[in-house]
Amino acid sequence: MTTLFLAKLACDLLPLRIIPSVIFSIICYTMTGFQPIFSKFFIFLLTIFMANVFGSAMCFFIAASLPVFGIKQIFFSFQKGKFRSFF
């Protein structure tokens, strides 16, 4: 394992992806009245977690592929506005 992978795992994945996904899933799953079965809750949690990871990966991809900071900022603001219209 490389040091970069361990640092990303410790500083990005656990505190920024897993913990908020678990807290959000517990609150939303109980508020919406879904079936209180652990396997169904786990599927819900996995869906929320994967959406969170996908959004992060998309932002990392855009940031890595565009060379100019101003263009990155335009793409990120467009991306936020596009997803904000769905929710």
C-alpha cells in the first residue's frame, strides 16, 4: 500500500464519506418509515454511500483534467446547479 492511498483512506473516505452517509441514512431511513430490516437498510446505506463517492470522484476527475482554475470553477458551479435542480 502506498502512503497516498493510506492518507486518502484516513482523511477522505472515513470522515468525509462514510460517517456522513451513515448519519444521513439513519435519519432518513427512520423518518421515511421504510421496512425496519437490516438488509434493506444496508442497501439504502450503500446507495447513499456510492452516490457520495461518485460525486466526489466526478469532482476529482474534473479538477485533474482541466488545467486552468477559472474553468474548473465554472464546471463545478454548473455541476452544483445541475444537481440542485433535481433535489
